[in-house]
Amino acid sequence: LDNGLALTPPMGWLTWERFRCITDCKKYPNECISENLIKRTVDLMVLEGYYEAGYEYVGIDDCWLEKQRGPDGRMVPDKERFPSGMNALADYIHSRGLKFGIYQDYGNYTCAGYPGVLGYEQLDIDTFVEWDVDYLKLDGCYFETTEMDKVYPDFGHMMNASGRPILYSCSWPAYQEYNDMQPDYASIAKHCNLWRNWGDIDDSWGSLEAIMNWFGDNQDRIAHHAGPGNWNDPDMLIIGNFGLTVDQSKVQMAVWAVLAAPLLISADLATMKPEFKQILLNRNIIAVNQDSLGKQGLRVITKNRIAVWSRELADGSHAVAFVSHRADGAPYATRFTLDDMKLPSVQYEVVVSSFYKQRHGAVSSRTARTRWRS
Ligand SMILES: OC[C@@H]1[C@H](O)[C@H](O)[C@@H](O)CN1C(=S)Nc1ccc(F)cc1
């Protein structure tokens, strides 16, 4: 979408994967979807260097609303969990330099059953503008997938007409892919800044693997639609939660960098272990993800269940990731030629990391740095 936003993949934080739809603040005071969760996250994003590293959007996902709209039809934030209201929360976020993300659904209800925008489109956009919202994730539950090709562009035009630049995240293609439809990615890229292509990520290696496999298997249909202002979105980063080992976390960060994917953390920054924080703040990987050419990388070859992903960068170099999907526990040396990797034969400094998996999904790696002129 050519609205001047997301010239590189958006970076930030989202509530959903880690905090889901926790609404009982008595039982879970530190984890319920609330202004307190957002404010403490904003504080930590600044204090712990996430903001400085480029993570700028802080997004509330589903479950922030009252179950009923107000008498004037307006959306009402949950009165107990957002007692100060969204203007105050936006001010808190903006005063620390970050940007405010929120969630709605183009349907009668959000996926979790809160009031959706259907029938209130203009009023809700006016409300988001009043709240100084910078980023809207528009979900697609409870809506006819064949109608999405029309309503998502219409909603985008109405947002654009408001005069406030709002990053537009569309779940539109994901719902069409689930229904075995062929989304019109040219139209999606024209109308959205980022879009979810496939299923929700969960806190597990299996879920991450399934999404990486889908993006590799479908790259010919989707990769070339990515570029400055419009990005394929394989879903949130789960690094720092419970389901991934350190090496598996490195895999997600490396593949999201090659995919030019939005980097949207969904984890509790207060309990983030240093070894995971180090991966999320890795400057070199972030630089690959934010490369100005904005060309999405591809899975170029898989051999002996080791996949090689490669992305062309603005300076003509390539970022290459080696990902083992093996679970046989022993080191498994596999030779890849430059030709295998569809890399031009020029001088290379290659970091050859032979990843292998030990038992229980741990992934270790040995790295040998070689330099040769081929
Ligand atoms: O409710 C919101 C939640 C998150 O926003 C995800 O990122 C979205 O992809 C949608 N979503 C959920 S759980 N969607 C959903 C997931 C499984 C299901 F059977 C029905 C709906």
C-alpha cells in the first residue's frame, strides 16, 4: 500500500500469541489484556533497548473491547482493563516515541466474540483517528471470504480519506487460503501494508516449522508481491516464550529476516531470558530484515532435510540461512554448492553452519568460516 508507511517490514510488539484473550485481571494481574500490560511493555521496550533496535509499534490484539457498543454506537474499551481510555494510552505510548497499534475485525464479531466493525465502519475509523491510532490489524472472522476482495480495499480507502496515516494489516488472504481460494495478491499489496497469509502461530517448533514450510512451498505465488510498503506476514515472533530452544529461536529470527517479514514480538519482556533477548536484538539479523531493497528471500534448496534460504540485499550480497529439520540427533554433514544455492560465483566469505538436531528438538550448530574465490 503506497501510504508512505512500512518502507521496511514493520517492527514492534503484539499481545496475542503470548497473552491471548486473558481478561481476568484479578487472577492474572500481570497478564490480562489491559492498559497496565501495554504501559509496562512500552517502558521495557525503551529500557531494554528494543525501541532503539527498531521495534516501534506496540499493538493490542483481540479482547480489548466491552461486549457492547456505547449508546452512540461507539466502540468502548473494557472499562476495568482500560480505565484511562485509549487517548491516554496513546499519549503514554507516543510520549515515549513508540506507535500505537490496535485490532478489529471486519465482521459482526471479532474472532473472540467482541463487537466487530460491520455496519460501523466510518464511525470506528473516526474513533481510531480520535484515539491517535497508528496501526490497525483488521481480522476476518465471521465474514464471507468472497466479499473480502471488496470490503478490505473499501475500508482502506476510508482510512486513507481520514488523513491520518494508519499502518493497515489485513488478515484477508489468510481466510481465503484457508478456504482453498487463490487470493489476489496484487490487489492485496495495493491496499494493505502487511497481510497475514496463513495460520496462527503457536508457541511450538511444530507450528513454526509448518509456517516456514508453507512460505517455502508457496513462495512462487507470494514472494514477488513483497516490497517497500507491502509485506507478507508469517505471524508473530514467539522468541522468549516457552516452546522454542535457543537454536530454534535463531531459526525463526533468521528465516523472518530472509522473508522480509514483519518482526512483531509476542512475549513478556519482563521475563525474557537474556539468551532470547540477544537473538531479538541481533543487529546484523535486523539489518538483513530491514534491508532497503525490500526483496523477499526464497527457500532455494532442501537437501537431507536441511533447507537453505537466501535473500538478495541492496548491496548485491546475499543473506543465507541454513535450517535443519532433522531430528536424528547426530551431526549430518551436507554439501551445498554455490550452484545449489543459486548464488552468483564471486568471491565469498561463507559462514558454513552445519546445524544438527540432538534429542528432544534441540538444535546445535558448528560454524566454520571459510573464504575462497570460486
Ligand atoms: O482472536 C484473534 C486471534 C489473533 O488475532 C490471530 O492473530 C488472528 O489470526 C485471529 N485470531 C484467532 S484466535 N483466530 C482464530 C483461530 C482459530 C480458530 F478456530 C478461529 C479463529
